[in-house]
Amino acid sequence: MRRRLRAHWLGRRAYGPVHERMAALQSARQRGEATDSVLFVEHEPVVTLGRGASATNVLVPAAALAARGVDLVDTGRGGDVTLHAPGQLVCYPIVSLAPDRQDVRRYVGDLTETMRRLAARYGVQGGPVPELIGLWVDAADPTRWDGWQQAKRPAKLGAVGVRISRWVTMHGFAFNLSTDLGLYGLIVPCGISAHGVTSVEALSGRRVAVRDAVAPALEELCSVLDAECDELIDESDHEPRSPGSHGDHDRGSPARG
């Protein structure tokens, strides 16, 4: 079954309004009143809490986050604590997996594979790690990925967290292009303290604008999902940035950040 996606590039936005739009699209898709779609966005700094989040994985009080211009938001996705910030490409597919892709693990793997292919476009090789959701690389040699056991310095390049209700998806993946990695010191990312977080810029020295990664990411997503894209709608200038802006599954999804 070949799907058709309508894609939207939202530019830089605060988390709350985008989450509301994503939830509304999911509900409309469940009712058959909307087509499959995908939102691409670069968020203002925000720490998001999944349904499995531990309070101890947020390392500073909410007031201290606010003082740094970082929001703190509870979400309905699977997983623990994660971070969105400028320099990170966030992809939110709102698609029906019925009737041929009704497999949560497969879908999480599809999002990871999309990020893997995107990273390869920038000369970075990576792959999945058993029991650790997301895209992983060897920071000691980002041009090679020979598997988890051979990695000398594993680091996480992209996170996945989803919510799937009535087999319609929301949330998605977050891929670090040139994110300020110092912000990850505010949390224990995805509850994983043993390994660090990295970015394309940190690994390769190449600074890629988030806007410039949208079309390649869409191409790879469509390829992985066996979908066609009707159009990519640029909404990046349609709404103002937030004040003070800076330069799951209902059945128990295993997906997490």
C-alpha cells in the first residue's frame, strides 16, 4: 500500500502550539477527516517528559529551567525525558499504519532508519542499538558503524518517541544537527547516563541549517514508509516566534526517547 503524505515545514516554534496541532491532526486522521501528514519543526528550547519519565532525570528545578528560557512540558508520548532546541530537526508524522504496517516496533525502526539515512548524507554512519531506542554512532569514528559491540565511544545522534492511538501515529524523531549539546546537561537524556549525546556538527564539523535538512529528511521518510509526498508546504514565516526566542502507544508502546 503506497501512502501519500502532505508535509509542512513550520520553522522555529514553541512546543505547545505544535503539540496541539499534532494532536488535532491525529484525531482528524482517526475520523477519516484528514490525510496522512508530517510536520517538520525546529523547537524553541524545551524539556519534554514522556509517560515513563522519572523526575530524577530532570537535573534542575523548573524555575531554573525557566530562567534559562527552557520550557518543561508533559507529553503523551512513550519514553522518558528528552530535549528539543534550536539546531535540531524534529519530525512528527501523523499517519495511519493500517492496514499493512500495524507493528509498533517496525514503525520505531522505520523512524530510526530514516535518521540513519539522513545522517549518511552528511558523512555520518550510525545504526540502532538493542534495547536503546534511537540512532547511535561511534563518536570515536563517526564515518564507520560496525555495530554496537565494536563502537569505542557510543553516542546518541537522534531520539525516537511515539504515541500510536487506533493505529494513527503522533510524535516522532528528533535529529541533532547543530544543537547546543550543553543543554543536555540539564537532564539525563532518555534516562541513559552511560552514554553521551552528539550532533552532526560535533561529529563532522559541518553546520547544517535545520531548514536545509527538511527536504532530504522528507525524501528519506517517504522512501522508508513507501510513501509519496503531495507537497512540502513552507509555513516558517506564517507565525511569530515565541517571546524571548533564542538565535506510545495506547497498548503500551516500547518506544522511548
